[in-house]
Amino acid sequence: MVPTLLFEVMLIGLLGIGSQWVAWRYRMPAIVMMSITGLLVGPVLHLINPQQDFGELYDPIITVAVAIILFEGSLNLNFKELRGLGKPLFRIATLGAFLAWILGSLTAHYIAGLSWTVAFVIGGLFIVTGPTVILPLLRQSKLKPRPAKILKWEGIIVDPIGALLAVFAFEIIAFMVSDNPDGTKLVMFFAVSLFALFFGWACGRGIGWMFETGHIPEYLKSPAVFIVVIFSFTIPDTIMHETGLLAVTAMGMTLANMGINSVADMRHFKENISILLISAIFIMLTASLNLDTLLHIIQPNIIGYVLLMMFAVRPLSIFLSTIGTNLSLNEKLLVGWIAPRGIVALTVSSYFAKILLDAGYKDAQILTTLTFGLVFFTVVAHGFSIRTMAKKLNLSMEGKPGALIVGSNRFTVELAKSLMKLNVPVIVVDSSWENLKSVREAGIPFYHGEMLSEQTEYRLDTIPYEYLIAATDDQAYNSLICTTFMPEYGRTNVFKISPYDKMYINTTNEIVSKVGGRVLFKEDVTMDELNEKLDNHFVFRQTSITEQFTFKDYMEEKDDATIFLYLMKPSGQIKFFTEEMKTIVETGDTIISLTPPNKERAKIKAKLESQRNGNDGGVATT
């Protein structure tokens, strides 16, 4: 065991973020890594047992974390995303959830051997997927927008519905089997659920109004939202267990659709907090399990139940509920397969296990084992298969990492053409239809609109593009673009053309150069200079580095006026040249540069000479 509780808190955070990093580094499902790590340090090596060590604080910590994670997920549910998805999503969240409840309950009774009461309670709970498991999968899988949005919306909306359905199932069965039926609790259940919806909406509208009218200063906005989230969750949940999840979902969706700039500014911060909480909570939950729970998973009835839930209940509920919608067969297959269970299933099932055992249902003692079995198998199976299945069903945006170029001019057109020759996805964005004329004529994919507009966020699919290049004639605008999209693309993947001005070195240039984005190529290579070189017939040139023609040979041969643009690795990865990031050139790489015309003329002359001599060799570059 660890020496102190403080050390354990540190270790949980380190293991959680470490698991996320290992998953990113080796392209593995993050939730799988976190689950395995938690099992290793908990029931296997007995280093920590958070449930035991944290004592009475364990449940409140988990509960508050789940509330914040669910709120952060619902903060991304803008109704504008639902264009063309309203009908299938509504069907999945209503009819699909109901079918999953009934089919899951039948499976729990006949296969897992649970009584009808326990089966219907756990059947309602297991319709949930939730943001704790869906969002990490979507982050790594690069699905096409339609299936990704369906899985995201379903996971967040059905999360509180599943928990409430379990409460409802317990209350209605208790009412039906009671010797003296009293409908008060059932009426109370529906009343508190409606109150939770209204309360969450009111909290969202209230905090949104305070943001818009300036009643909360900027530095207090994030802390204020966190406190209101906990307040919105706690009040309904104190009245009736699990209704707090409904309240925070309603609050998040209300704020997401109010169009408040402050909410957009906080979204990335809240996403970072959510990632930290997901990492910590997964470690805590899995580390708190015991070996008996793990050993019981291999029982035939539990394995049979899990397999039927994965391969029969989920696909059937999706296929039946989406009949008559515009979802394609491939989209139904993918959505019907991906349904990992996560934190909400684990936490709520432990609560119901206690309630049902106290009510005299002895078979409820296997609920924790059953839940973890479903969680672990679905997390592993769906985590490792989502990429492969998406590719096979042609629903993946995976491929060479693409580049999104903001600004249409002569240089960006040539840059886009050079990327397209290497089969790199590329798109040029500009708000001027006239500026896009040369882009259209060159057959380059484009988007006509303002990059910073909210409409662009919903109309432009940015999933295929890992790099953003701001290359307009407005230096301040380039910096603003980079600053805005840096949290989304990452600091190392956002670039801008140099704002440095040889003629006018002033405070403005110094400020602009330090705001957002890495400077492409060199500090003294401005947009004017790049376009001027093209006017002087400079050309984009590809040079392959081989064992026969090394990078050293290339450096000795190249013209001093050559500008290195980017590097293409054999894996398809792009490395743009910047002074801040030293790019190492290796054998097998392809260098794309802007080269003086005399080099190109010499190359053509040498080629013609070699053809006349009947010798096609001797040219080291292409």
C-alpha cells in the first residue's frame, strides 16, 4: 500500500494521465489502458484501494466527477448539429432505448439468472454508454461526422435516461409487488424528474444571463460554472437519487444553445478538466475492485449475458429503432456495434446492489461482477475494433493527415497543389468568392465562408485535417486564427506565415508575432516575399532523400535562395519547416521546397542531355 493518502492522490493522477499518454503514443484505446492500469495497481498488485482509503469521501468524489463530465459533454450538444440527424437520433434515444431495456432485461433474467425485479433494474441501467467512454473513443477513431454525432448525442442524452429508468423500474416493481400499493413514490419519481429538468434549465439560463450581462467577471466564470453544476446536480439528487444527472444534462444543453461567447471560451478548459477526471475516476473505480469480482466474471452465465448484450441486444435495438430513417446500412452496423459502458454503469449499479440487497433480493450480489464484466468486455472490444470497423465500413476519415489552409492567394494555391500531388487531404478556406477563383480553377477543395464564424463550425468538416495554416494577407487575422484553433489542433500543428516586416519594425509586428501559431519556414519569409518568388518563376520541387542521395548531398547541391517548405515522411506524416521546431531529415523522406527556376532549368537540361545520350540515369531528384 502507498504511504499516505496524498501520495495515493498523486499516483492516481499520474497513472491516469500516463495511461492517456501511452494510449496516444502507441495509438491504443485510452479507456482500455486506464482500465488495465487500474486493475494492475488495485486488485492485482494491491498498491491502492481508493474505495477503502478514501472512505466516506469516495462516493461523493465519484458522483461530482460524473456530474462534471456529463455536463461538459452536454455543453457540446448544439441543436445545429442535428441537421439531417433528428429523426434517427430521436428514434435511438427513445424507441432504441426502450427496446434495449426490454431485450436486456429478458437476457438478464433468462441468461444471467437474475430475478425479474433485478433484471429490469439492471436492464434499464445498461442502456447507457455515456461521455466517459464514448468521447475518448471518438477522439481517437476519426469517424465521419454522421456516425460520430449520433454516438456522441446518444451517449450523453441516454446517460441520465438509463439511470432514471433503473430507478423507475425499481419503484414500479416495488409498487406492483407491495401488499399495500402506494402510488406516492411513483408520482414523486415523475415529479422530481420534471423538477430536475426545469432546475437544470433554470440554472443554465441563470448563469448564461449573468455571463451576458456582465454580472460575473471573466476570472470567476469557470469557477462559477463548476459550482453551479454541482449545485444543479446536488439539489435534485438529494431529493431522489440519479435525477441530478438529468439536471446537469439539461443545464449543459441550455448553455450550449444560448450562443454565449463565454461558454465557447471555456469549452476547451472544461474539456481538459473532463479528461483529467475521466482518467482519475477510471483508475479509482477499477483499482477498488477485488479479485473475487474479477474471478466471477468467467462464469458461463455472465459471459453468455455479456456476449448477447454485445452481439444481439444492441444491434437489434438499433436496427429496429432506425427502420425508415435515412441511416445507411454501414452506419447502422457501426452504431449497432459501438456501445461501451463506463463510469455511470459502474457507480449506479453499486448503488442499486445495496438497495436491492436491503430489499431482500439476494441475487443482486452479482450486480457488481456483472456490471464490470460488461464494462470491461465492451471497453476492450469496442476500443480496439472501432477504427478497423470504421475503415471496413468506409466510415473513417483516417488516412494521411491533411492540411486546412486559411486564405486564398497564389502561394496557398501552389502549396495546396503540391500537397494534393502527394495525396494529402487539403482544403482552402476564404470568405471572398473572388479570392477563391484560382482555387476553383485549380480543382482544389475549398470552403467559402468566414473561418471564425459559428456556422463554419457546423458546416465545415475539419476531421481529416490535422494541420492548420493561416496564410492571408492580414497578419493580425492570421494570429487570431491560430490563437482560436490552437486548443483544437494542438500547439505544434498550427502555423502562420511570418508577420515580420522588414520595412516597418514596430510594436504591432512584435505583438502579432508572439500571438498564436508557429511561424512557417523562416521569420524573414513573409507572404509578400513568397508571392514575389512565384512571380519570379520559383517552382515547388520534390526531392527524395535516399542512401545514394543523402541530405548532405542535397544541402551541398541546393541553391542558397531555396526555401524549405515541408517534409513528407514514408508514413505519410507531414513535418512543416519552422525555426522553432528543428526538423530532422532521414533516408526515405521527401523534401518539398520553393526553388529558383535556374535549378529547374538545369534539371530539365540534364534530363534532355541524358536522353540524347541514351542514358536515363544520373538525376538524383524528381
